[in-house]
Amino acid sequence: MSSITLKGNEVNTLGNLPEVGFTVKDFALVDSGLNVKTLQSFEGKKKVFNIFPSIDTPTCASSARKFNEEANNLENTVVINVSKDLPFALTRFCAAEGLNNVETLSDFRGTFGDDYEVTITDSPMKGLLSRAVIVTDENNKVVYTEQVSEIADEPNYSAAIEALK
């Protein structure tokens, strides 16, 4: 279990992020057309999983914008935003913000949060996903992870992008 904070108050997640060198688990996430995307959907690409509680919070929105901006400069890489938000809310946000360099997928009916151990297990945010970043190579091996220790803080973008090089 990872212990993080929300505005200084302790919050716990289901477990720990996958370790560097491990292969990530398959997943079934829902896109804006209610289609299921799996790990195979991104076969052969490096992946940046930008995981967050809800797109309708300032920090989550900032991270989606920043990774969308960074995605322009990444070769053979897909940025995958993941939250429990409904696909309709994610689509609305991305359309309003002009985010078209990222995949924004919902775990509203999946097990991604549990499988990747980022589900928050207590506090008013129980059931949502914590703020985390997982970066893999094109063979789905983890090359970088960050469990952001304070949910209200942004992830270390430069470290995540540097891990892709």
C-alpha cells in the first residue's frame, strides 16, 4: 500500500506501482466511442500512462494539457490519460482544450486501477485513481514510475519524458 496525501491528509492506495523492469499488465479501458482499448491497441509503441483522479480538477487538467504538449515531440510514443471519469466527460474536456495528441481513456468499468494498484482505498476519494505516471518501452517494460506523493501536485514531467530517451 502506498501512502500519499491529499492537502496534507494521509490517503492510501491499493498497493505499489509496477517496478522498473517489469512488464505491465494488459488492460481494458474505454475510449470516447465506448470502444475497448487494450495493451495490444498500442503494440510496438512506447507508452506514457498519465493516471489521475478526475479530469475536472485543476491539477489533472494541467497534467493532461502538459502531456498533450509533450506528445508532439515524442517519436513512436503514445500518451494515455487514464481516470475513472466517464468517456463523455473526458471527450468534452479534450474537445474544449484541443487535446488531440493523447489517448484519453476511462477505467469506469474496468480493473486498471486495481491491476496497476493505483486505486485509492480510503478518504473521500476512495475508488478514484491516484496521480501517477508509468512509462514503458515499446515492449511494455516499465522504464519509469512516479506515484505523486501529494495528489494536488503535478507529476515530474521532465523525468517521465527523459525516461523515453
